[in-house]
Amino acid sequence: MSPAGAVATTYPPGPTSFFSSLIYRPGRDPLVFFTDLVKTYGPLVHLRSSGEHVYVVTEPRHIKDIFVTNQRKFKKGRGLERSRVLLGDGLLTAEGEAHLRQRRLIQPAFHKDRIASYATAMTADAARTSSRWVDGATLDIDHEMMQLTLAIVGKTLFDADVAGKTREVGQAMADVMASFWIRMLPFSDTIEKLPIPALRRARRARATLDRIVYDMIAERRRSPGDRGDLLSMLILAQDDENNGRGMTDQQVRDESITLFLAGHETTANALAWTWYLLSQSPAVEAQLHAELDRVLAGRAPTLADIPALGFVERVVTESMRLYPPAWIIGRRAIEDYQIDEFPVARGAILITSPYLTHRDPRLFPDPERFDPDRWTPAFKAQLPPFAYFPFGGGTRRCIGESFAWMELILVVATLAQHWRLRLVPGHRVVPQPVVTLRLKHGLKMTVERR
């Protein structure tokens, strides 16, 4: 076995100069950087970054090998390693047996029967959002979706009313995300201690989020019992590794904050990008409205309606193809590995990206076009595994995937049957690739009642 950081003798094509391979160069757009790499060098690229060997992997068969076939040869990548500063040792950052144990503990909260009980809360919160909108008003739809999904995750997973904390949580999340690329720099542990404004704001943001989550935990400790939500399960859980004692507040906090943040941030981003794409595609929007009018006839959607809302599902599917909330997923090799004829030394970083693979013209003809109708059964059947993977894959596949699909379909159906959303002329729509794929300048839109 090679020592950590050992240099392989043969590399895939890629940039050779130090300057051209700097991923985190100030001012460089990571989406443009990685897209140009793949266009220039092909579906498997090698580069050096911060003294480490990095492989950009976009072929579905290679991604499947990393996530499924050979998943035990990898651990989480640098992004999740650095996310521990905020998330602690929750499901997203845990490794090996600890990850499997925590996943088994949390999985019942996402059982299909329990998820079905969340549907009413989802449509009710979406209806409340709809009732607040005024015909002709200009709104930041990015903020509106953050507020909506925060209310949904608060009610369904934590049985808590967090609607009044939307602004606090939103600012805290923005400050945390703004520090992402700084934390990805080499020697970030040292940099963390420096008086850098972005990192100071991120530390304050973590304190804010901790206070909100610990308040929920303290309230539940005072009134124990099973309310049928995730927080009840965590509070009541017995830790087999801890002599059968319950989880500490720190353990509950780490799991709670991971699902609290992931459960609203990624879904809100997916919804915002969906409204943007619909506003740019009048024919698609008209087709969506026609389905909603035919299936719902003005009433609120229910869980039972989802099978009949096939076009809504295709719209959401295509939106997450173009703008996957989890745009990049990294792994670190914990033993020597091989990709085709190229050896990969232990310690190397392998980067996969739904954003890149979803825009591969060999997989998705005319990939930049928003075309929900491409998602026919025949098209889906011929796609190789991991050609489309907005929720990751393998044992680390997003535990809340079915929750998210239901929420996305029901929220789009609830709002779109009553409203058209129009992008404000001149508003700049710019992707902001941090932990998730955000909108850098928000999303200013005019809401028009249908």
C-alpha cells in the first residue's frame, strides 16, 4: 500500500501549471472552473490543489464504483470534513460504523408511512404562503421558499413553530455559506483562529443556530413523550454504545442541526430554481397549469394526487438536473484505487458533481435546455445509473430523499395553481456554488394571480 499522499506514476489529463489548477483562486467561479476543466480535458481530470491530488470524475460508471461498488475505499471529502465545524458529528459528517448506526436510528422518521403523515402539513404551510401573497407584489422568492421550507421542517420533523425565526436562520445560513470557500483553503484550522470578518460572522451564525436548536431540545426535555416527530425519536433513543443511556444534548444537537438545516436549505434552493426556470419557459408553465387545473380543479393537493401530477414531477426533476442543490460531492481515498488505467493513491480527493454530469450532452441531448418532457419512461430506462444523482448515492444517499420529493411536488402544485411568477426585469440570476447551489442575489419576482 502506498503512503498517504504518494504520487501515482500516471495521471489522467489535466492542467499542469500551478496557477491554472488553483480551484479556490479569489474571484474564480467554481462552476465555470470545473465546467471548463471537463470541456478541455474530458470526463476524468487530474489536478493538484493545495498540495493534494484531485480527480474530477463525471462518468456515471465511475461514480457508481465510488459511491456503491467500492464505497468502503472512501470517506467523506474535504467539504464535509470542514462542515464538522457547524454540524458536529451528525449523520452527514459521521463515518463508518458510527454513520450506519446513526442512519439506522434516524431512518424510522423517514419511513413511508410516517412521511405520508407529513403531507398535510406541507400543503397547509404552502397554502399559508399563498394567502400572504398579493397580486402584483414583488417578492424575493428565494427568501419566500426558505421561509416556507423552514416552517415545514420545523413542524414535521421537530413539531416546533419556527416561522418567527426565519430571518435569524436565513441570515445565519447566509453567513455560514459565505465562509465556505475560506474554510476550503489549506491550513483552515489555523485560518479559523484569525480575525477574518467572514469567519467571525460564521462563528456568530453557529451560535445563533445552536441557540435555536438547543431551545427546541430543552423544551422537549421538559415535556418528554413521543409526538411522532424526529426530535421525539432522538430524545427517546437509547444508545447501545452508551450502556443503553439516552443521547446527550450534544448528540441530539448534532443530529438535529444537520437535518434542520439540510431539510430546508436544499429544498428551498430547488424550489427557487424551479420558479426561475418556469418564468423563462412560458410553454412549460402553461403545460404545468393545465395539469393542475385538470387534476385539482381548484382544491388543495393531497398525497393521493401525486401519482396524477406527473408533469409537476417532471418539472422538478428537470429543475434539479440543471440546478442540483447538492452540486458537488467529494470523497477521499483511504486506500489505493484504480480508475480505468489510472492509479489513484491513498489520500487523493475524488470530486463528483451532479451539476457537471447532468449537463453531459452524451447523456442529456441539448443539456442547457429546460425540457421536462425529456423525462419519458423510455428516456429514464436508458440512462445509466448515476447519470442523474441529485441526492447522492450508496449508503450516504440522502436519507430525506422521499421527504424532499413529496415536499417539492406538493409545494409547486399548491402555489402554481394560484400564481404565475415573473422575473423582475434586470434582476441578475447568478448561481452561488457553496455547500449548496444558492442564488447569489436572491430571486426578485412579481407574483401574478391566475
